[in-house]
Amino acid sequence: MNWTELYQKAVTFSYDDGVLQDLRLVGILNRYGLKGTFNVNSGLGRKNGSFTYGNDSVGRYDFAELVPIYAGHEVAMHTVSHPRLTDLGRSDIIFEIERDRRAIETVFGTRPIGLAYPFGAYDDRVVAILKDLGVTYARTVETEHSFRFQTDLLRYRPTCHHNDPALFDLIRAFLDEPASEPRILSIWGHSYEFDADRNWDRFETICRLLADRDDVFTGSNAEVLSDCGNQFGTASKGMKP
Ligand SMILES: [Zn+2]
């Protein structure tokens, strides 16, 4: 589907780690008719996946439990065990990606085409390996602060994190300014941060502002990025500037 044939603006969300708070987050997205991408670690679950964030202990779902939760959204890779890919040799990187891809395919019944870098860590060597493996897009944690179509989807920079102080100004600009060419608003984060920061109301506000807009396409990362030129599938070959 080419959303740019019908829309000039698209919004997408990207949330990582398959944590217990994703249930609440997906509930909010669904209520507002918005779509997200969930980047999951197939080797981590209830028994071995807990971690500490601030004063909070954060738990993960077992992989199979996530299937009904993410229905209607995109499931993408986040590697098997959440290592820094930049610390690994080539064969370990291939294992972390291929095995995660296969597990998602088996459990969710869809072949993932994208990923989010664990810890946001990547370099040219990692990108080259992902390209060899046929990964279509890879989301970084770098702040773009713009809505432009990007030329390198294996170094994809979201517009900003959900806690970015500029977020509401960006949303206003995204919604109010006339777009002469297609624009993407891409928000990322971790749902456990809303518990730790006690700011679930912020996510509600974000979704309320972006919902029910006739002029905004709502899609997963894959759906929204697929219109970044005609090169989807050979992502790093470049797109419209
Ligand atoms: Zn992560």
C-alpha cells in the first residue's frame, strides 16, 4: 500500500523489549486507532528477562504471550538476547538477528523486516551485516527532530523519544503546517518508562492529539517507511531526498 497516494502525513510509534507495560500501551494505541511497532527479544521472557530501571523492576512477557497483545501491530526484531551488536563478531551478530527473525516468524506467523538496535548501538560494520541479511530498516535512538523522508533506512532516526521536551511543539508543527511533500512523525520509547516517570497521561495526550485526523495516515514503522521511495526491500540503496 502506498499511503502517500492518499496522505501527506503519517504517524508511527516504536516500542522496545516486550515488557509487561506494553499491554497498557497497546490498549491506549488501540483506543485511539493508532499503530505501533514492537521490537522483541525472542530469548528473553518472564524467567530470564527482568531488569531494573531506576527504582523499578521491569518484567517481560514470554514470547508467545505477546501474540494476542500485539494483534494488529507490527512485530519487529530486537535480537535474541539484547546485546550491544557493536561488541559482537560477525557470526554472533548473524545469530542474534537470524534466530530472532525465525522465532518471530514461527510464533507470530509473520516475517519481520525491521529491527531496533539494542541500546541504540550500531556502526558501519553492523549495518553492512544487516544489509547482507536482507534487513529492510533498523531504528536507532537518535533524535531527528524533523519529519523528512530519510535516505538510509538501516540508520533510521525517529523524530524523537516520547519524553522529548520538544515533542508537543513537533506534534503541533506536524499537524498544523501544510505539507508540500510527505512527512513522517515517528515516536519511540519503552512503555516501562511511563510507570517509572508516572506520566501515562503524556502518552494519552500524544495519542489524543494524533487520533482521528483525516489527513494523517496511521501505520506501523514498516508501513510508514515502505513509502520512502521505491527501494523498500533494498533499503540502503536510497530514497527520495
Ligand atoms: Zn531494548
